[in-house]
Amino acid sequence: MIFKLFLRPYDKVVLHAGVYEEQVEVSLKVPVEIVGLGKLGDVSLLVSFDQQCPTVRLCNLVFMPAWFSPVVYKTSSGHVQLDNCNFEGCQLHIRGPGTCQARFCSFAQGSSAHFLGVAISLMDSCEFSGGDSASVTVEGAPVSERNWAFKHLLALAKTFNMMTSNGSTEISNQGGKDSVGAGSHVNTPVEGVNTMEDWNKQEVDWEANWAKQKGGDGLLSSQDGTMIEEDRMETSSESSEVDDEQDDEKSTCLKLSYDQHGLAHLSKADTPDSSAFPALLSLSAELQRDAEARDLAASVQGCLLRRCLLRDGKGGVHLCNHGQARLEANVFRGLSYAVRCIQNAKMVMLSNEVCGCKASGVFLRLSAQGLIAENNIHSNGEAGLDIRKGANPIILCNRIHSGLRSGIVVLGNGRGSIRSNQIYGNKEAGVYILFNGNPVVSGNHIFQGLAAGIAVNENGRGLITENVIRQNQWGGADIRRGGDPVLRDNFICYGYSDGVVVGERGRGLIEGNHIYGNRGCGVWVMSSSLPQLIGNHITHNRMYGLAVFCRKDTESARDRGGPENFNEERELMAWESDIDSEDERFSSRRPITVALVENNCISHNRAVGVYVKSSEPLNVVANMVNSNRGDGVSVIQSAQLTRLVGNCVLCNGWTGVTVDKECRVELRGNGVYSNNCHGVCFRGDGLIVENDVVGNNAVGIRVMDNADVKVLRNRVQALQGYGISVKKRVRGVVQENLIYQSLSASTKTPIRTNKQNLECVVLNNSLLTPRSQALWVLDNPPPRPHNSNPSSVTPTTLPANLTITMTNRITASVESGCHNNGSIFCSIL
């Protein structure tokens, strides 16, 4: 009954220890201050207040719900200041243009604060715990009407903003490159591998242990990476043939120069190390280059939550229906979710800690927007950040780590700009994009994950650029099942499996990446996929540089992203029925119907450079394939046409190009130089046209078994073997080739044939003998490959200043048209 006494404006009511209860709602019609005497908890109010005056201050009170309403305080126009109050099992309602400032208050036993259409309200150093719903709900766009306190609260909020900005700048200036954050003690990542030397030391130890276990030193067949199948063609006959064909006059061997070929610039690429990694930008640097993020960081509107603790309940902060909030330096711990932002709501979230959530830490959907920067998001049960249904936040300079699922998930037409974050130590993909998710992922360091670094599945897209993706257990980037991203200018290195995996029905533009030091393949491609690999450096990987396979994925072993739970609160969401219009961000990308490997440097890998076991067509164009330990290019299976055009295959540990039986392959305009065995070993069906095969340690072009092949207008020099060797039951034509003699006094025939084989025609080939070393060069045209389209190069003409000797012509009856088994190339020639 005390609150029904006559109160004059700005009276101060002091309540002594006790419990005060009102049976009906109390209206506060004049400004008043109500203070509890004694310690906090001595004065309890079972009262429901309705503020109808300009201002009220409440201090040192405990609020509990009255019997008729859970709402203990509400205002829709005035300003209320709450200092050192406790709310137990009740609600605080503020409706715009009303405002609130709460300091050092506790909301326990399911208490919550609701803000509807507020222009500004501040909650500083408060604690929320034990709720069965969101602790703070912000709903509705800020109203345009302002009360008297608005400008004062706005000025106070801006001083908070300046303090936070200065603190963030100091931390970013003190932090080193790839640091985990100043003053953090939560799950600091272990020391990483920074150089190829460090990695090689680990590799030596690892190989030694493997050799002890297996008793051998061959290629590894399993280490959480690509299975290397022993499909290599038999080599005993090749070795014996090389021995038979070697000449004793090595001192007079004249080598053709090929250094001026069109891909010489790719052979000079240096191996990058940690010094080449793009540095993580500080928040201040990011804000300087992004006007939208800068405006968001400076904005103060809606509800401001600062230095609060939200713990042990269902939800932290819920924003909806155009609501706005700013969350600074709060701790969200042990909740079902920390922040949910939906229905065109907008938030600014700076320097918070989000940990131990049962579901996702921060959840955005239904066109939500905002800035999420410099937060520590870790140890959550689902994704650290979950972006879906048209949400489009800016995510900068966060640490997202140690999650029980993925770091960031973008799906259901979610977008967003994800930049300069450290994403590490998550049990599933660092960034997982699917169901038409289409973010920009740029300048992040994604490392030490227990699955893929970035996974793009189920028609996911995205622009993924200038990230450092390293030391992940599975593929650095994993693309499959309709995934179609742009993967550009990333460092994908030191992984414990493959660098890039393009699985079943994967697509995407993979361009300008450095892919090196991975224990599996550099790039693993399934033949049913349609990627474009352009301008990448694929080097120093433990297995193949590029491997193209036709076998099906084993879902349990190859689903690198991990099975994410995408149903909010266990409700099935039909993404297919909720797809918005297609994002046109990448509509300018050229469509393709055949997988393309173009202008890559594939070098110093510890097995074959390019390994093809495919059931689909493949174009391999203008690549540098050099210094790999195995073959340069090995085509083991090619049910449809594989085109090798304009490549340089140089200094590989075994044969330059090998083609197995029943493979359909076209070699055109390539340079095959100085490989440790044969230049080209061909057992399949196809074309070998206008290539330069020079300086290889065995036979230049070796055609054998039941090959059906046309060998036309090539320039060939073999240092120790025949220029061209045609063995067994080969069918086809060997015509108009130029054979450069490497030994001036050699009497060996430059073309070896099987005289009993009447199905192969050898016509109009030329043997070239030099007059001097100075004139012994490839010219007219210059060494292949050329910078221009190889198919447009004019046919080879005889160089000047050379002695020309025509080889013996072998005549044979050739059936008109195609051979009986239907070689597809006869009609072309």
C-alpha cells in the first residue's frame, strides 16, 4: 500500500528491509526514486509497475512477479534507470520511445528483458541466468520519436564505443601475424609448420616409421589421403630396352636447347613459406577499406548490451523483426544459443566471448545483417556461426575455434563477408557452404581442423580468396555434390590429406592457388566432376600432383565437411522450397562441359605429376609438369578423350607421358623434355601430333602393344635410345616427323619398327644431323609449347643449316577409312 501514497515529483522513497506486495498494478505518474536500504536482497518487491512519467530510478531492490503478471516493470515513453537490482522469475518491458539504463543488475531464475521498438537503451555489467527462453529480446525497428533521455544515452553509448575501438586497436597492434589474440588463454593452437624445411623434417621421420612398419620404401598407399593404386605399367621391358639402346659415344652427344619454350616462366616458381602468407588484417585496417563495416561499427541504435554475462539458459539475445542491438564485451556461456538474429534484424557484435553453447553460437537467418568482429567463439556444440536464409553479415577478425562441429556454416541462400578470421581446431569443416550458400570468404587463416578446411557441398557456391588453409586433417578445400565455388589465390598447404578435393558432381573455378606440402595429392578430382583448374601452383605434395579418378566416393571416408545438423531446434526445414533467386555474382564465369586443367605448375610432387584414371573427357592444356618423382603425365584409364595440348613435361623422374591400353588420348603441341626415361610411352588410341620430344634418357616416342595411333609432324631427339620405336601390333601412321640425331657418328636407325607389322605405315620422316653445336636449336617454330594456342601454330618446317637424310620407307597395306575397332581419329586425318 506504500506505493499508493501521494508522491510529489522527484521524491525519494527509501524502503527498509522487508517484502512489499501490491495486489494491482502500480502506475508511476510522477518522477520518483525508489531505493532499498541495507544489503541487496533485504528489500523485495512483489509489484508490477507501469511507468507513465518522464523518469524513474530504482536502486538496490529485488523484483519478484506479482500473482497476476510476470511483468514487474514496463514503460512506453519515459526513462528508467536500474542500479544494482535483482530480477527473479520476472520480466522487464521497455517499449519505444521509452528508454532504459540498467547497471549491475541480475536477471535470474528465467528473468528476461524485452525491448520493443526502442531507439536506445543501455545494459551494462548485468548478469542473466537460468532462463527457458531468450534472456534479452529486441524486436521491431527503432521508433522515430525520442524522449528526453535519448541524447544523453546516445552520448554515453558513443563514449563506450570510443573506448572499445581504442582497446581493439591496441590489441591488434600488439598481436603478431597469425596470433591467436592478446591475453587469450582459451585453446591456443599448437605451434604450426611454417616452412618446407620443417615439413620435410616431419616427412622424413614419418617415412622412416612407415618403412619400419611396412618393410619397404615404395609409394605410400594409405595415410588419411588418396589411395594410390599400383596401376603403373610394367617397367622391366622398358629398362631392358633402354640398356639395349644405349650408345657408348656419350661424349659426342649433342643436345637440343629448349629453354625458350612458352611456359619457361612457370618453371621458375619458388616454393612459398609462411613469409608468403597474406597477413591477417586488424579490425581497424578492415574498417578503413570497407565503408559499410565502418558505418556499422560506428552506429549506436537499439539496445546496447555491454560487459554482461549470459549463462546457463536456453538463449542469450534474440533479435527479430527489424530489431537492432549492439553487443560489446559480453560473455555468453552454457546456453542453447548465444545470439539469434532473424527477420531483417541488424546487430553489431564486438569483442564478445561465445562458448559452450549446445547448438550454434551465433545464428542469423531471414535477411539478418550486421557486423560480427573480434569475438572469441569456441567450444560450441554446433557451428560457431550459422548463416542461412538470406542473412548477409560482415564477419571480421574473430577467433572461431574448438567447436564440436563446423566453425562457420552458410546455407539456404545465406551470404555474408567472412574476412580476416582465425578458424582453427574445429571437429568438422572450418567453413561449410551448402544449399545455395554464397558467401565471400577472404583473408582468413583456417588451420588445424579435424576435417576439411573449407567444404562446399549440395549446390553451395561462394568466392573463396586469399585465405591460408593449412594443417587440416582432410582436404584443405572439399567440393562435391553440386558445389560450385570460386577458389582463388589461396595458400592450401601442409595438410594431412589432399590439398583440394573435387568429389562427385563437384564444379568450381580453382584459380591461382598455391597448393603444396600436403601429405595426400595436391588436387584430387573425381571424373564425374567439372572443375576448372587454372593457374595454380601444385608442388611438393606427398602423392600425386593432380589425380583424376573415376571410382565412386566412399561417403564415410570422403565426406570431408562432416554431417552437419542443419535443423534448428530439431525442426525439418525444406531448403529446396525456400530458395531465393539465383545470385548472379559469378554469372560471368564461362560455362564448361569438360573438366579443364590449364596453365598450372605441377612440380616436385613425390609421385606422378598428373595421374588420370577417368571415365569422362578431360582437357589438360598449357601446364608445366616438371620434376615430379614419377611420370610427368600418366593416363591409366580414359574411356573418353583426354586432350593433352600445349603442355611442358620436363625433368620428371620416369617417363614424360605414359598412356595405357584402351585409353583415348590426344597429344598436341606439347614439349616433352629431359625426362629420366622415355619421352612418350603410348599403348592406347589417339594422336601424337606436333610435339617436341627432346632430351629424354630413353626412347623419344615409344608406341607399343595394340595401340591405334597417328604420330605426325613431331620433332624428336632421344639421348640414348631410338627417336621413335614402334613395337608389336601397333596400327596407325608415323609420318612427317623430324628426328634429330644426338650422336654425330651413330649408325643406329632413328625409327625402330616391327617389319612383320603391316598395319603401321611409316612415311616421309626426316633425320636431321647438325653441322655444329651452335646451330643445334629448335626453331621455325621455336620450342613447344608456344604462348599461342598450340593448334594454331603452323606445321613444322625443316630448319635451315641441317643435313637432311630421309629414313627408309616402310610400305604396308592400310585399310581405307577407320580400322576395324573404330579409331575415332581416322576421319579427322
